[in-house]
Amino acid sequence: MRRLSSLYAAIGAVLLLGSFVLLFPLRHTEGFADELRINIGANLFDLVLAVLVLQPLVLSLNRNAVRWRDQLDYREVIRLIDRAHDQVDIWKHWTGLLEPAYEKDFIAAVRAALDRGVRFRILLTDPSSPDAAERARQVAPTDALALMRQNIERLDAFLGELPERHRPLFQVRISPVGPAHAFYRVDDWLSYGLFRDRRMSENLQREVRVRGDVGGLALEAFTTRWNAPGLREIPEHYRMPLRFTIGAETVEHELRYVLHEGEHWVDVHPQALPHAFHPDHEVSDGHDSFVLADAAAETPERVLALYSAKYGPGRSAVLLRLTRP
């Protein structure tokens, strides 16, 4: 910035010197003073017009400029993260940055950015949610649920490898509500696009500045969702801590679970089986008391489908519903 200011000062000095050299020999010409005053006045008017009207207009147009791209360039996103100095935000059902073709470079860029103090906020969709099922229907035959699970599993593994000093900088939340549009933000750069019946990377992307009007609205939508109730961090997404009480005996378990029509269904297999089926059991989540109950024959099938979407197919599960006594 100092070098640029010095350059502008030097250019100004050269222009002033050149003007003096050209005008000085003409100082005795008839009408010279009047012409000089007229020209100086006109130039001052042009300068005021440029500074007060044209420059703000140009800056506004530049700040609100929209660049259209046919698809998202994951390599470019990784390069931007590698140069980031402040904030990275991602809001997707799942992100292609964690697919095998990009994962290694993405993780390396994230580690380098964390060393510089860059903060990350990543918001993904719960694969057992209705919005996830709808997105999977839209992009079939792509297995969207598997990609959502894969994203969460890989981020969980990455968080487990992070040193303690980096963990507050790298936040991941899982939402039961999917995004209205794909959202990638790196510092003042922001890319977003509307979802259609195909993978997001194949859709038109709009690149804008965060400081512009459109970028500010997109960031506000992300921030509102990020702070909304019902979001869970990865440990809370995977496990639900419950305390089982049978007479004088109390045992605590962290159980896998899914949500179905607003109710929690927990997998008591294998560690909680003896307590779950005891006729005198009581269950507490630390705030409320429950008992475990089964439901109509068709309901567990739907719940098991949600369980497979969340944890993957082929798992043995005994799912019971948390209900108030």
C-alpha cells in the first residue's frame, strides 16, 4: 500500500512538472490567464464529478458484479482456501471437496489455513432427514445418501486427528433441513447456485463478493441457518447419551438413534438390550424421563430405513421408541 501511494505521488509530481514546462513559455500570450482559469475550473469540476459520482458508481458495480460459471471448479476452491486468511464457509447436502479426487488436496489446504488462524464453518445435511431423501430422489441414480454419510464420516475422522489448538477453528454442524442453494465462501469470494435435478457441481454458479449486496444476502441466509435450533455437531449426530435405571442400578449408554416424525428411536443392540427390555426400566436424557416402547409393525420398517440412511446399510439394529411414561 505504501509503495502504491509513492507511485501515485510520483506520477502527480511528473504531471505537474510537465504542465509547468508546457505552460510557462505561454504566460505572456493574450488571454492566457483567462483561458488558464477556465481550464482549471473545468478540470476541477470533472475531478469532483469523478470522485463524488463516477467512482462510487464504478465501485458499487464492481462490488455487486456477478460472474457466471457453468459449474463449480473444486480445484479453484482449494486454491482459494490455500490462500485464505480469515473465514471459510460451506453449506451443502454434501461437498465434492471430500470425494477421492479432491480430498487429499482439500485436507492439505485446510491444515495450512488452520495454521494461519483461518476459521471454518461447514454445514451438511443429515442423511436420515426428509430433505436428504428428496435430494437423493432428485439426483438418482447418484447415491446421495452414501455421499452425505461419507462426508460426515471423513470430517469426523479429520476432527479426531486435529491438534487441540485447531479444533475451535474447525466447526461442523449437521442439519435436518437442507440448504436452499449451494454455498461456498472463502474470505470475500462467494459462490452459490440453485439446486436442480442433478448434482450441484453441474449447475450454473454465481460468483460474487461477500461485501456486495447479493453476497451479503447469501451470507446472512447461511448465518441464520448456522445459528438455528436443531443443528448438531458430529458426536451429537451419531450418539445419544441415555441413563437407564432399574431399581437401585443405574447404567449410562451412548446409543445410535434416528428421528422419525419428531420422535427419537434408539438402537439398544447390543449393550443396552438387558436394560431396555426390563419391565421396570426408566430412561433419562438428563432432562426428561422416558420408557422404551415398540410400535406398530409397519413403523419399525420405516425407522430402519432411516437408520440405514444415517449409519449405512447392513447394520444389525434393535430400534425402540423413546416415549414418556
